[in-house]
Amino acid sequence: MPALPSHRFLWILCTGCLLILFALWMPLVVIDSHGSISPSQSQISNLKTAIDAFEVDTGRHPTNAEAFSVLVTPPPNTPDWHGPYIESIHEDPW
């Protein structure tokens, strides 16, 4: 007759199974409770895409002095600028 597993082993096994189930269930709850992407997340995503396109065309990112305005209007002495990369820069919603 095989030996029965100890209570400690069963406790660890059950706890591990519960943790795995919780890890699989939690993202579903977070997705459902936040349903849609917030306007801020959408604006950040659009801004990142515009900066990436600017970098591909010009070979550099906007400088601190230029800020995001170079995504809408061409900076001087940048012949590879093929924008505008974004329609306008919106006010920070926060």
C-alpha cells in the first residue's frame, strides 16, 4: 500500500493551485473593470507613434528645445521632415 502524502505537501499543492488560478483570473477582472482605454493612454500612444515616425524620417528624436512642436511644424534645416506626424498637441488631461 503506497504512503499517503503529508498534510504539509497537500497544503503546498493546494496553495500553489490557488495561486495559479488567481494569476489566470486576475487579468480578466482588470480588463473587465477598465473596459476601454482612457483618453490619456490613447494620447500617449499616439504621441509615441508620432515621435517614432519623426525619428525614422529625420534620424533623431525631438530635442528638449524643440519639444513636441516639431511633430506638427517642420524644424529649420531638417530636409527629411515628412510631417505633420500628429494633428495637434493636446493639453495634458491631468
